[in-house]
Amino acid sequence: MEKLFYPAIFHKAEEGGFWISFPDLPECFTEGDDMKQAYEMAVEALGLALVNRKEEKEEIPMPSEIDKIQNEDGIFVVIEFDMQEYLRKHNAKAVKKTLSIPQWLNEEATAMGINFSQVLQEALMNKLNIGR
């Protein structure tokens, strides 16, 4: 999956900092004490909302075009989101898989001390065109 870019609205909070809303994801809100923290929190909130929708098999909306969004007295900021990076960071738990290979191949690989898990991970990443 490629990178996604969603518009967010950064609102000045009365107590300082910002609170952030996403026009395309009404359930997604977050806040930050300054612009840097607000942006980082927006990336995390966006990731959580998109992953939750994906897990619940709900529609993931296409990002709105900025000129079609009503500005609610805030600052438009486009949030960049990389699903692969997010999942690597938040879902790196190892999963056990059972597979079958010919006995002769198993014997050759075992004799050479090949790490089957590492080879499978590398092959899957190569097949899926996912860089490390």
C-alpha cells in the first residue's frame, strides 16, 4: 500500500496547543501541546482510525480534496500516513506458520544452517515489494 495523505484541521485550543480533527474520519480526534507534537499525534490518531476501520471491515474513505472542505476556523494540514510503516511499528508480533517443503530441500537447507524464518520473511517482503 502506498502512502496516504489526509487533510486535517488544526484548531487552536483555548488552553494552548492544538486539537485536531479529520473531515474524512469523524471519529478521529487528537491534540498536542505544540505544532510538532500535534502533527505526531495526528499521524498516530489517523493510523489508529484507519487500522481500526480495516480490522472492522469498514470502508476506508478516500481523502477529500482540500478545496471541498469547509474550514472550521482552523489551519489545514495534510497528514502523510504510511500503512506499512505503521503496522511494522505497532504490529510486529511474531506469528507461527506451518509450511511444507520437500524433504530433500529441508535436508540441504538444514545442513547449511539456513534460518527458515528469516528466508521466508525476506522472500515474502520481496514478493510483496516491501522494503525493510
